Amino acid sequence: MTDTSERRRGAALRLLAAERSEEILPMLLEEIVSLGFARALVTAVDFDSSELRPTVSLNCPKSFQHRFRTSTYAMEHPAVQALHTQQMQLVPPTRQMQPVLCYPVLYRHKSACLEAERIHKPECLAVFNSTVGSKINLGEQVCRVCNMHSYAAVVCVELRKRTRQAQISTISELVEIANRQMARLFKTEYYFNRMSDMESTIAQMQTVMESMSDPVILTDNQHRVIMQNKAAERFFKLPDGVSEGRVRAVELNNMLFSAALSSMAVSGTSDSSRDMTLVDAIEGEEVLFEAVSAPSFTRDGRRTGMVSVLRDVTELRRADEELRQNYEKLTAAEEIVRQDRDRLNLIIENVGDPIVVCDKDSKIVLLDPLAAELLGTGRESSRSPVRLRNQAKLDAYITSFTYSFSDRESAPLRLVNPTSAQEIEYDAHSGKIYDERGQVAYTVTVLRDLTAVRRVEQLKLERRMLEMEKFAAAGRLAGTIAHEVNNPLEAIKNCIYLLANNVTPEAQAVYSILKTETERVARIVRQMLGLYRNTEQVGTFHTNTIIEDTLLLFARQLERSGVRIERELGDVPPSVGSADQLRQVLSNLVVNAKDSMSQGGVLRVRTRLLSNGLHETVRVLVGDTGCGIPPNMLQTMFEPFVTTKGERGTGLGLWIVKGIIENHGGKLRVRSRVGHGTVFKIDLPVVR
Amino acid sequence: MEKKRILVVDDEPNVLVTYRLILQQQGFEAHAAVSSEEARRALDSLEFDLLLCDLSLEKQESGFDVIEYARGKNATLRAILLTGYASPEANEWAEAQKIPILFKPIDVQQLLDTISSLTRNDDHAIRQATCE
């Protein structure tokens, strides 16, 4: 017996000395066989296939092993029963076989494991398995607390025919010892594996953290830094032997950071981001960070601290700020442009003339309502043949203007009013808008309705014609009278001439009066006849030609009086009216000029074309350097029978001049200075 | 020296008389005709050195007809056209015929100058006279 107990004790000690869990079961089988049993095996639960499969055996033939290979659901199998009941089972002997003892080996313990104790969870697998009556789960043996995958097996020993109860107790004792030892080792190994796994995970995580260019900081619940990467150390860790400035910078950074974390914790947001400005301890620059913090939890949901990732957003925020400023600028500019456009639109709508804005390809881009009425808005419904024709006319004009070299242009344009179907004469005023490269970007055309202007012109013309007719009638009357007076006058004059030598000395004075007064009547008649002679023949004449003719006619007389002629005749269009009348005007003025320059002088005659954009005027200047007209005469000099020439003048010359000029729709003005000379200024309208 | 013979034609008898008297006073042999008919008769019967003719004569007759009639007899006959009223046609006609026109009322001295220049039988003088 002593031998047996000795041997048992030795076996137990050997089992307890095992250092690896996988050593135990083979060792157990050896100890059992050494107790004198023929063969033994361990059949373990394969949780993947839900089978019991022999894993270790000693002296077991294939057939024996085969008997202990079964499904975990085969409840009648003694090994399965042993596991379920947690009691050893005895397989009774058969004719071919000795009895077999099945003893369950399961991870179990009366008290919970350390981890379960630490977190006060009673669901430890060891405790569960050791609780009497609990249903053993052969599907999986996993601890709900530490997630450890455990084992379930059955030790099967072939007994002899008559094995004593004491021997069976020894076996069960050894199995229990082995099981306890295995459970311990299993757990230790599990924790060891888990720890080394965790270490490698931590190492990986650290590598990940370090490889991140953004600062990453792990803090505990008291916001103390547990771990930080190199990028974070730059801001939060103080290397040895640094300047005071850097120390302060790092302290300040830490303070700011923990303040941010605290405020995040207080605000209760579990996952939040906020901006903070930290000082780069090495460069000394301020860096704006966006800190994204998330709390870290254990698997069972306890909060362990925070993970904060700081993202350098200095550039981003600067860009953001720039973008915002630009956006504001843009908005302001847009507002100004909008106001300008509104103002412009208001102006365009209130101009009262059709306005068309075209792009460089002469395509209409903007129309005011009046222009839209003329040209259509481009929609199908507003298209009519009249509008299309108007568009074509305008297009031709604008295209030629766009490609012309002038900045502005005005041209007559005849368009048809679509409503009244009447042709309207427009004065098209166009200007160009250039882009920054100096290319034509747009053209603006304002169409001025000339209907009213033309009507006034027509009225003026009609009135002038009437005036001319009246003047002609007066001229004809004067001519008729003069003609009638002419013949008697001729006779009287001839008589006076004949009597010249027969007048007695005492009658000489009377004769002289008779002669001069008759001469005067002759001059008046001549003047009147001249007027009559020139009242017909309305047509076009060239002012310059008439001036040349008149000057040629008087050339000799002027030369004789010592008068030099200076002429400056511009390029002027033909005028409408009576050439003879104009000839008389010029003759009268030239004769007056000549008479005013008895000591000689200069006669200046100039013509030029004046234009105010709408009307053209031919201006004729006749100036002399003669004696001038006394100021008191300037008012009355155009009235009939007013003369400065005394006996030699008729007083009709300037009256006729003024009458003729006004009948031609022109204006006659005079400027004179006594002793310096006189200038007559004639403006004749150009009728094209 | 032989007196130059001048025919004066005017439908106004008083004017005609005074012209005749003035011409006679100036030493010309002056004949007067108050109508174109009389003028033709005179032209038929005598040769003249100069014809002084009013443009508008009695009825529809005009100075042109008389001058043309006279030129028909003597192509080189000098003539002066007198008128109170000149139409452009008359001007053109006179210019074509190289006949000077004097407008009434006529300055007697101017008339006498024109006459003397024409009767001097001097081509240069004629040209001068027609040009003025």
C-alpha cells in the first residue's frame, strides 16, 4: 500500500511540475499505465466539428481508439455522458472487452478567475463548469469574462476485470490533479499569449501613431498624457536643456490642451473637434490646430481617457479666411455691379429712344422696350417680316460700324414701325465699348427718332418758301413800278443832259439839284429793277463759284481803289436758292466794302462748312479794313433807305441783302469797329 | 470826217427824241424809229454805222428782231441793246451776238463812251466794249 501511495504521490508531484498544458495529459496517461492499467487514452472535444476525438493515447490499438470517437450529441456514449454529467462513467465489460473508466476533464474551479473578480462578473467559465447541475455546453467552451477558449476532454482507462475501488480512486485523484494543473497552466498560457498579443498590438499602434505626421495624444481620465507621438512631443514634451521661452511655450500648450479637453468633457460631447492655437516649441511659430478628440473605452464600456488627434489647419484656416475675404469682396463687387446695372437699366428705360447693345459679332444682347418693339425680342412670337427687315438693316449698319476704325458714328437709318407700318427716319448714334485687350466687346446704339425734327424742318422750309414768294411778289411789284418809272426817268435824265449847256448861271443851282436828285431816283430804280430781275430761278448753286464770279466782276474796280483781295474758300456743298439773288448779295457787300475803303485796304472773303451733327451750315464771311459803321447805325442799317453814303447810296442795298439771306433760311450778322473795318457773317443752311 | 450814222429805236417817243437830240449834239447823224417797222424801213433805205435798239418794242416786237434784220443787211453792223429789264435769254443772245447791253436808267456818259468805242471802227475797242 505504501508502495501505491508512494507511487501516487510521485505521480502527483510529477504532474504538478509540468510547465506546459500540453504536457499534462500524456503525462497523466503514463502515470495511469504505470499504475498497472493496460491502456488509456484521452478523447477531446473538437468544437469545430462537435466531435469527441482521441488526441493522446497509450498502448491503444486502433479499434480501441475508434470506440472513443463519437459525436458530442451521441448522449448514450459513456464518454459524452461523463462530460454531461461531470461524473465518471464505467463502461461494463463485454465478451471482447475489459471494462473502461471514462473520467471527464473540464476547465473548472469553484472560485472565479482574477479577471472575473476584478470586474465583478460571476459568469466565469471555471465557476460555471464547477457548479453542480449546470448544463455543460459542449458547443463551445469559452469564458464570457476573459474570452478564453477552454477545453473539454474525457480520460478513458481500460480497467482490469476486477479492479479495486481504491485503484479507481487513485485514477480519479490523478485525473483531478492533472485537470487542476492543466486549468492553471491553460489560464496562465492564455494570459501570457494575450499579453504578448497586446504588446505586439501596442507596438503596432505605436508605429502607426509615430508614423502619423499629426500630433496624436492619449490621455487618461484626469487628462494626463499617457502616450504621445513625436509630432505631439514637439508641442507638449519638454526636452532637456531648453530655453525658458520653450519651457513656457510647452507649458502653455499643455495648459491649453488640457483646458480644451476639460471643456469638451464638461460639454459632454463625446466626439468633438475644436480649434486651438499652439506654439511650435522649436520654430516658435503659432500653429492653428483642429483637435479631434474621442473618448477611449474598455471592452466593457468603461471610459479610460481620450484620444486626441491634432490637425494643423493653419494653412487651411488661412485659405479659408482668404476665401471668406474674397467671397466678401466678390459679394461687395457684385452688389456694386448690380446697382450699376440697375441704374443703367433705369437710364436706358427712361431715355425714350430705342437703345440696342450688341456684342462683337453684332448679336443683340440688350434691348430697351422701345427697341424690342422695333426689332422683336428674339422670341418666335415677336417675329414679323417688318421686324426681320428692321433687324437686317440695323445688323448691316452695326456690323459695318463694329469693323470700322471710328469710336463713334452716327448715320441715318430708316426703320418701319411694326404697329403703324410707317417708315420712320432715325438718327443712329453708336459708340464702342472695348475689353481690356482693346478689342471691341460691345457696341451701343441709340436710335433718335427724327420725325419731329424733320417736321419742324419741313415747316421751316415751307415758311421760307412762303416768305420767298412774298419777297418775290414785292420784288415783282417794285420791278413793275420801277419799269414804269424807268422810261419817263430816262427821258428826264436825257433832257437834263441836253439842257446842261443852256442853263443860265442863276438857274445853275436849281439845275444841279434837279440833276443829282434825278440821279438818285435812277439809282433807286436800278436797285429795284435789280431785285426784280433776280427773283426767279430757284435751284442749287455753288457759293464758291458765285463768290469767284463776283470778285472777278469787281476785280478791276477793287484794284483801282487799291483794295487787295484775300480769299479762303473752303469745301462747301451746294446751297438751294436763287443764284442771282446770292450774286446780288455778294455784289452789294463787295461794293459796300469797296466804298468803305477809299484809301485802299484788304477785302477778305471766306467760306467754310459748319456742322453741329444735325444741321450743316455754309458760312460766308465778307470783311473789309475800311472805315467801319458807327455804332448808332448798326441797329438801323438793315432798314430800307438807310445809308452812310449820303447822295451816292440808295439805302436799299443791305435791306435787300438781309431780305435775301433770310428768305434763304439764313442769318446775317455784322461786326464793325469804326476805323478798323466791318465783317458781314452769312450763314446759309445746307439742304441735302 | 464823215459823220457816223446812228439809228435809234425805242417805242417811247420822248425817250427816242432825247436820245436823238443827245446823239446829234455829240455830232452824230442820228435817225430815230419808234417802232420795228419804222426801223426796218430806215435800215432798208440807209446804211448805218451803229444801231441803238431798245429790247422791248411795241406789240410783240423785240429789239432782237430789229438787230437780226439789220445784221441780215449788214453782217458787221455794230449794235447796242438797251433795256430796262434783262432776261437771262436776252443776256445769252446778246453775248452770242457780241452786242453790249445797257440797262436803263442809262448813265448818259456811259452810253456815249460805249458808242464812241464802237464807232471808232477799231476791233480792239470793240472787244473792249463787249467785255465790259
